[in-house]
Amino acid sequence: MTPVTRIPVRTKPRAYDVLLGTGVLDRAGSLLRSRLKLRNELIVVVSAENVWKHWGARLTKSLDRAKLRWTHTLIPDGERAKTLSTVESAAEQLTRLGADRTSALIAFGGGVIGDMVGFLAAIYMRGVRVVQIPTTLLAQVDASIGGKTGVNLTTGKNLVGSFHQPQCVLIDPQLLATLDEREFRAGIFEILKCGVIADRSLFESLERDRDRLLAREKKMLERSIEAAVRVKAAIVSKDERESGLRRLLNYGHTIGHALEAETQYKHFLHGEAVAWGMIAAALIGVASGKTSAKDAQRITTAVLQYSPLPVVQSNTHAIVARTASDKKTVGGKNHFIVATAIGRAIVISDVPTDVIARAVDQIKRLSR
Ligand SMILES: NC(=O)c1ccc[n+]([C@@H]2O[C@H](COP(=O)([O-])OP(=O)(O)OC[C@H]3O[C@@H](n4cnc5c(N)ncnc54)[C@H](O)[C@@H]3O)[C@@H](O)[C@H]2O)c1
Ligand SMILES: [Zn+2]
């Protein structure tokens, strides 16, 4: 039988496990039956056409074999569909399918599906259980863990949502076989981020084994995902609601979010914007005396070896202005996460605007 790695997540509302391993998808039915102590409760898999087309048959087989009472529904995915109205239609669909308070949802898709279905589970009949089965690299190492759920408004991303921890998270790296190259690379930057902030040996393995990772070699993929999940799980276990430690996970995100917003979320995938943001944060770290020039160079080289990345063309001042209005900003200050060594990071505040501007100019030059 496939070996399954268990990574515990301990948040205040609930302790749960991430179960990770190649072939976990085929064991989903029996894992869910035992983990959720299921008898005859209705399970509703909520997925997207794109994912279901590739992997629906495998999940079906596994749920049937465990003799679960289950059904599925497909909803639109992609950032533009991540809205209250999609969640509302899905909720209507749940009632038509006969889902009640004892039912559990399975979010089977990328981060968009995970966030929407997590949110749906948080509010449907005032809260039902949810299991995350993430199918993109970004969702496997980041979005599916920690219980943040939500949708976008026209006025901004993730502005409506709630914390709703899953019962468990099932991660099968095999699911990534059908993911397109650009989406796959974009997920790698979140893994690299985990290395920079908390796991030097993860960072070094990504530095060293680029080709193996890009080839999605089984062992390399399993190990990289596991290490990143351990970083995220450890951080959210200590700090569910993003007051202190959890902010370290935003390494590269201050500039990354600004780049995404400034290009109307059309030019960069999230991970790609974070990639540029990680380099900018390294430069800001050097200017602030927190990051050594050598470590900044290593971070820059490590990021760029997973390129191509979209070119950065936005107006420098517009980017700098957005860093002060970042969602994570408290009281108008800016905050940056900077590395004090590879594998260690801290939060710094009130970085002078000319320092940020120089870092942005530098990534613009690098991107040409
Ligand atoms: N909750 C959190 O803590 C958290 C953290 C990070 C990101 N997010 C959210 O995650 C979202 C981004 O998630 P994403 O990058 O996974 O994007 P996504 O969910 O939009 O998926 C990207 C694309 O890949 C397709 N896809 C998914 N799995 C596939 C597979 N196995 N094979 C082939 N195609 C597949 C999807 O249909 C989609 O077209 C954003 O909305 C972001 O806000 C949430
Ligand atoms: Zn991110």
C-alpha cells in the first residue's frame, strides 16, 4: 500500500492532519471514511470541469470502493469566478442534492476551488465539514492548509471570507501531472519562499535539483511538497490568525501583491508576482542591513533559475504607493519580511520609500 506521510496541523478550533503521498487519491475513500467517522452521511464533492475531466474517474473509483454515499457538482473556477454569486449558486445546488448539516464537502481543485468550497462549508447551514484535496502545486503547498477561505469582491481580492479549518487535507503529487507548465512553476516559488523563511535545506535542494523538480520527478516532488507543507503547518499551528509568525509566510508578497494589483491580476500568476517580490525583498533586506549581499544573491539566483517570469513594467511609484496600502498594513506603515539568513526571516516596518523604489527598479531591470 502507498505510504502516507502524516503532518499534523494544530489550530485552536481543531487539530487535523495533512496526509501526503503519491497514490493518496486512490485511498481517499477509505481515509475519509475513517477520518470523518462516516456512516451514511452525504458527501458532496465540489470540483471544476477542468479537474474533474482529468481526475474525476480516479476519485469516483476510490469513493465507490469505500461505499460512501456521495455525489458531485461542478462549479466554475478561475479567479474571475471566485465570487459570492458562484458560492450562492453552489449553496442552492447543495440543497437540491440533499446536503444537510451532517454532510461534508470535498473541495477538489486548485486554490480558487479550495477557497470557495471552504467558504461554502463555513456558511452552509451555519457550517459543515470540509476536506481539501488540492490539485495545483500552489494549493497543495499553501492554499489548502490553514483554514483561510473566501471570495473576491469587485473592489478587491479575498475581501469576504472566514476561517474554517478542514477535517483533513489529502495531497497527492500525482495530480500535478496534468497541470500546465506555467502553473507548476508558479507553485514552486511558494515552496522556495518556505525555504527562505524557515528551511535552509529545502532552499538548498531547490537550488541544487532544479531539473529534477521541473521534471516533476516523483521523489523530488514528494520531498519538496512535504517540506513546504511542514513549514506552513508549523507556522499556522502556532498562529492561526496571522498576527505574528504567520506574517512570515508573506515573504515576497508585499511587492508581489502590488505587482498583481497594478496589472489588474492579468499579467502575473500569483506565484510569479511573488517570485519578483522575493527578489525585491532580498534587496530591501540588504538595504536595511538585515540580509547579507551573499544571501540576497543566492535568493535572486534561486528564483531566476525557475524562470521565465513575466516582465515587470509597472510604474515604480505606483508599485511603491501600493505597498503602503497593502492589506497587511496596519496604520499606514509598510511591512516587509526580510531574510536574516537563508531559513530565517523577520518582519520590518517603515522601510523608506526610496529603498523600495530602488528595489522595484532593480527587478524591472532584471526582468528585461
Ligand atoms: N487560502 C489560502 O491560504 C490561500 C493561499 C494562497 C492562495 N490562495 C488562493 O488560491 C487561488 C489560486 O489558486 P491556484 O493557483 O491553485 O489557481 P486555480 O485554482 O485558479 O487553478 C489554476 C488552473 O489550474 C487548473 N487546474 C487545477 N488543478 C489542475 C490539475 N490537476 N490539472 C490540470 N489543471 C488543473 C484550474 O482549472 C485552473 O485553470 C487564489 O484565488 C488565491 O487567493 C489561498
Ligand atoms: Zn502566496
